[in-house]
Amino acid sequence: MTADTASVLLNRLLSRGKFRHVQVLLRLAELGSVQRTAEAIAMTQSGVTQTLAYLERLLDTPLFERHARGVRPTPACLDLLPVARQLMLGLADSAEVIAARQQQGEGLVRLIGSAAATNGLLLAALTAFAAQQPRIVVQLREAEGGDQLLAIGRGEVDLVACRKPRVLPEGWEFHALRADRFAIVCRADNPLARATHIAPADLARQTWLQLPANVEARTRLDELLGQWPGPVRTYPVVTISPTMLWWLLRHHDLLALLPLNLVRPLLDGGEMVEVAMRVNVALEPVGVLQPKARLGDAAARLSAFLRAFAFEPD
């Protein structure tokens, strides 16, 4: 049998493929069971089986191996899954855009925010923007570094709130909005929180919370700890998860070196305190990354609002 060319398969999918086929493919791979897939997407078991058989005939390739407890993806299916997921994400985004137009009237902004930008700027800014522009829907998701650039490359985002990348994506520009620096923080009832003068020896006696080795805060912390004699105690949980960081800092007498914007809401709320020793290490400011041209009206309004909001006095 002669293998089909990519062009033949593409034309076949365009003429006879359906979004439902993609949904069945993804759910079967996730759940590994025809019965559970049928229940999850409100189809009959025979409907799922027939859809899968049709898709396998369409591609002329087996996608799942049947076994006693269900199905498992074939290597061909595993190759197809990332593409299928992107297709479903794009379809979901399209539905959000249309729904926003129908229900709100003035569009949707797909916004990505880093953890520092979300905590240091977006928590307050988006609440104010929603009050001022209630007919614009803002769809926010968090991502860092390479994942932000990947979303830009795939056309999945309108604006990114982040630090300035080392290399700007082609056709995009960065507007710096909020300065940032590292801060040593602890919970409010830590004895160091009330101290007005702290020596390096005081810090060397504390237990420190570490971030992963590929994060700049960890590099700076290692440099700081390396200046003090003797080994410094570190907490055995290493994480970049904000939820876990906040829980550990709230419930243990730990110190952490973190970007000021990342921890700003907890400092403002009095749950965390910056200890009275400055670390003179600046960070790239938090700002907004946006296309130079063809920025939609809703995204342009949000960008302008963020730039104005960031420079308002607290």
C-alpha cells in the first residue's frame, strides 16, 4: 500500500474531518476508556467507537491499541496529540472571542501575566479596568519566560505583562511600567520583622527558603549566602509555586529573597514584612509587551490603561 502524502491527508481532513473527531481523540487519550469518554462528552459508547473508527480510516492509521481495560494511544496518536490540543485551544479561544462580542459588545483581550506582573500590577489594575471598561472581557493566564514567547509565536496572546525579554519578538515592543528589586522578606511575627538594625550575622543564623536553581532569585541568594562564614540552613522544600511559597512563609520562620513586585500584595496586606536590610540588586522592570502594529481596539485600551495606572501615585 502506498503511503499518503501530507497534502492528501490535509485535503482529506479539510473535506471530511470534524472538530468532534479531535475532541474524541483527546478524551480517549486522556481517559483510556470508551465508556468514560462517552460519559465525559455526552455521546453513546457506540458513537465514540464509530467516531474513532472513522478517524482511523480517514488517516489510514491506527490511533489506539485495544486491551482488556480500555485503549492506549499508538505512537502515531502520541505524535498527533500536541497538534490536536492546539487546535482545541484555538477553537476555545475563538468561542471566547465571539461570546465576548455577543455578550459584552466590545471584545476580548487575551492577556498573559508573569507571577511578578500579576502580583505587582495586574491584581489592582485589572479590577480598576473592569470597573471602567465592563464591556471588555480580559482573559488572563499566568506563564513565564519561554512559555510567554511560545504563546506569542503561536498567536495565542494579545498582550503580555512581564519583564523585558532579552530578545524582543519580531514586531513587538516593550513598555516598562514598574521598577523592581529583590527584597528579603519574612512573616509579620518573625522576630526579625520588628528589628530596626540587622547585621549579616543575624541573617546567617536564619533558615532560608530557596527557589529552583534556574531562577535568578536563587542565583542571587546563593551569592548572598556565599558571603557569610559557615553553612547556612535552608528549608528542604524548593519551589517556584507562589501558592506554596506563601504558605511556607506564613507558617514557618523562614526568610526568602524574592522580587518585590512578586510579594507586594502580602507586604501591602501586612502578612509579610521586608526585613531592615536592603539587597542592592536591581531587576528588569515589569511592563507590557505588545505588538507594534495591528493591536486590537480592546487590547489597545487595556495597554493604555495599564501604562496610566502604573504611574498613578499609590
